[in-house]
Amino acid sequence: MSGKQARVFWAVTGYMGCSATLLVGNKLAVSLVPAPSFILWAQLAGTVVAVKLMQACGAIAHVDALEVSKAKAFVPVALIFVATIFSNMKSLEYANVETFMIFRFSTPVAISFADFWFLGRQLPKLRSWLCLLTLLLGGVGYALTDSHYRVEGYAFCAAWYSIFCLDQIYLKHVTNTVKMESNWGRVYYSNLLAAIPLAFTSLNEIDVLRAADSTAVLVVCATVALGAAMSYYAWLARSLVSATFFTILGNVCKVISIGLNVALWVRRGFFFFSSCPVFFSSCLTASSCLTASSCLTASSCLTAS
């Protein structure tokens, strides 16, 4: 394994581990502290504080200072992030998770075309297309065989779909075009700018926060640490792989999270594993095939960072 491949492996595994764990941690945190806006803001603001503290302690060699030109490029990142969160919440308000999953698992197909049109990347080859379709069919197969599937909320799902695809492409564009002196600089800018608007949304949750006990505080602090680590690995992975491959990583993390969620809160666990047993394998196979056929060749997945 070359040095560049090892760096990709480090970024991908770190991102997947943090992402899958954070999704489960967030569910636990919200169950203990029903203040989702505050928890999200705490993760963003906590990451900013953690970055500056590590820089002050010498754990981080360099973090890009705030500059107007760089901030202008990262402001859309923050706005798209907030819009994605809002549209995601509205989608889940009118359409359940099973319906939402169909949209989520079709995003790599759309983003592969956006990669080609806007970022000048090659279209996937036949083997990669088969892997993308396998990933999509796995998600559709699970959702359609789930008794909780509900056909509602398509307008909000469509809005989330468009914003999510924009998010994946624009963030990849930022990593390619905005010159940053360190990956921690991207972490610092994106979390700082996103935390500002979200600070106002958590003001109506103050009463809930006052009732939180020490266990709840510790769980929220743990999610803040996971959020900081995930932000670092996410930006590092974005700089090394294509937007399409990064989207697939996110989908695989969702699958892992579902498995962890089923294991921890077993209510529909038997149905999950019996309704569509190929779901896990199709997602993981798609990811591994794309890695083998695309990501390890510089012309198709890796970018100069």
C-alpha cells in the first residue's frame, strides 16, 4: 500500500467509524436531552473550541486564521449545511425513515453525473454503475418490504435531495479550489460559520437543558468529541476521494448505524434482518467494488489535494 493509499484508508475508516458511532450517539443524546438544536450547536461550537485549544497546546501545528476571502467561500458551506438539516427534519416529519432511505440511496447516481458535469471527473465505468445500482436496489428493497413504509412527503424529500447533492458537490469544489494550509483550517471555518445561525435555534430549549442530569451532560460531551473527530476525517476524506465515493461512504455509515441501532434498541430488529438480508451486503459490496475499480486509480477517484 502506497503512502497516498494509506492516507485514503486512514481518512475513510476514520470517517466511517466516527459517522456511524455519532449517529447512534446522537439518538442516545436526544433521548436523554430532548434538545436537538442545542446538541447540534454544541457539536459545532465544541469543535471550534477544541481546535483552538489543541492549537494553543501545540497538538495542532497550524490552523488557518480567519480571512475574508476564505470566509466568503465557506459561508455557502454553512448555509447549505443548515438548509440540509432543516429539509432533512421536514422530510422525516412527513415521510418516515424507510421512505427517506430510497431518496438517500439514490444520491450517488445523481452525484456521479454532477461530478462529471461540474467537477470534470470521469463517469463511472460499467462495473461501478452496477455497484451503484446494487446499492440503490438494496435500499429500495428494504424500504419497500418494510411495513412502516409510507408514501408521503415527497416534496420535502425532493427539496432535501437537491440540497444534499449541492452540498456534496460544493464542498468538494471548496476542497479543490480554496487553498487551506491545513485540514484543521477547513474544520475550523465550516464549524464556526455553521454554529452562528444555529445558536439562535437552540434558545427555546433552555428549559430542557436546565433539567439535564450529569449522565446526559457526559453523553452530549461525548457526541461533541465524536463530532470534532468526524469533521476532521470528513474534510480529509473529501479532499482525497470523489464526491460520489464520499456519498457512498455516507450511505454505508447509515447502514452500519441501522445495525448498531437495531442491536441497542431491539424493537424491529428481527424484521430488519429478515425483510431484506441482502441490504448490508449490497451496500458494502458496492463500496468495496468502487474502491477497487475507481478509488485506487488516480484518474478516477483520487484528487490532488
